[in-house]
Amino acid sequence: MDKMLGIALLLGTMGLSAAAPTDGAVAFRVQARVELDAQGVPRLVHADQALPAPVRDAIEKRVLQWRFEPARVNGEPRSGATTVFLNTCAMPAENGALRLAMEYHGHGPGYTGGGSAPMPPRYPVDAVRVGKQGAFRVTMEIGVDGHARIQDIETLKGTAWPFQKRLKEWANSLRYVPEEVDGRPVATRIALSVAFTIGDGAPRQRTAPENAAACSAAMGAGDGEEPLQPVVLDSPFKLKEAG
């Protein structure tokens, strides 16, 4: 347990969201940059160098087994680059070694500044004062310069007006590493679900909960909240096989 707690603390210092050790397991999400050849085969994988070496090596070896439908320009397949996201679980083995389970969670533009997800927007003070809550689907374009620009804010629950300004300010502050085709960055649209809720007297902002499927068998369904994770709407690449 001490070893697993140490991993959780290390991931926290890196800005990665990690679940507290449960039955000896730590769940977390990571990103890795992948360079693809014109057949959609990964040729290089760059996991975060701040990760523990066994975790980094396992991620790189796993992603090298994946296969993508390549991007096409005028019908011709092209090489490129994307960022992949993995749900990962670290578990202690009987001999004291570390076992890792991981699965594909998505791909698209990557986050800058480390970590595997952007920080959520702050809860507007005026909304807290009047007890306003809301849930929204925010569609953004990630430009070739890595800047996020809001295209649409869809209200899923609550009232939009107390949160629109804060959501726009938050989006304008985000920076990404765009996907590339033939060595050139390309724009990509993404959608995120953001919720502002007041529970137990304390305001919080979060995304809709997701299942950490890679750890479900090892540690059961977690009750922690997942970090912001986008749905990529128009990546030039498609995953064929996650070996």
C-alpha cells in the first residue's frame, strides 16, 4: 500500500488525476504523443518523461501495438501525429512488483503544461451567491495555433447566463498541441461536458462522471470524479485496433 500511495502522490505532483488507492490499486489517466506513418502504424510514442520509468515504458510499448486509419489528403494516405489518452491502473503484484492495466480512452489534440486534462473553470462567485447550478456541453475548435475557441454552449441543465462569461474566459485560457497531417498542424473540434453543482454547502465544478473501465476489475466501480475529457468530433485519424 505504501508503494501505491507513493505512486498516487507522484501523479498528483505531476498534475495527473489519480484515484486514492483502493484495494491496492491506483487509477489515473495519461496522455502520450504518437507519430504515425502513412499506413497509420505508430512509429514513435512519447509518454510524459515525468512518469515513473516502468509506467512510461509500458504505455509506449502498448501504444506501439495500436493501428489507426491514416489521414488522407486528396484521397492519399498521409503520415501525421495525434495525442492518445489512456485509462491506466497500477496494481501491486504478489512479488512486490508493479502490474499495469490500461485501455484506450480517446485521441485528439493534447494538453500543454503537463497533466492529462485541463483544469475545470472556476465557479462564478455571483452564481454561488444566488445558488445557481448548471450543466453544459461546450463545443470548441482547437486551432492550428493550439488556442481553443468556443463555437457553441448547449445548456443541458439549469440556467446559462450565470456561467457563459466564465466558460468563455476559461476556454480562451486553454492551450493544446494540435494534431498534425504531413507535418502541419490541423484544426480539430472537441466537445466537453462541464457541470457546476452545489453540494453539501460547497460549490464545485466537474464533468459528468465516467467509468474508469481499465481498473473496474481490479478495484470495482470508483466513486471519484473524472477529469475533464473531450469528445473529439473530427480527428483526421480513426482507431482501427488497440492491441
